[in-house]
Amino acid sequence: MMLRIILIVMMVGGVLTAWFLLRGYSRKDDGEPGMVACPGGSRTVPAPGTAESA
């Protein structure tokens, strides 16, 4: 019985983790060069290594 609960919790956790990770990759990029989307997609910041990030 305990093993069944542990397996269910692990599966739900794996599905949620995959959903959160894939949700970030599915966000559309606005195409502005040298900018990267922040997690959540609410704003953009200069990409590391660009002149604006210094």
C-alpha cells in the first residue's frame, strides 16, 4: 500500500516537473535580438555576453 502511494506521488511530481519545463520552452520569442525571455515570460533582459548586459 505504501509503495503504491510513493509511486503515484513520484509520477505526479514527474508530470508536473515536465509540464513546468516544457511550458517555458513553448513560450513564443518576440524576436528582439540580444534579449532573452525571463521565466514566466513577463519581461526580457539582455542576453549574457552582449554589450547591453555589461
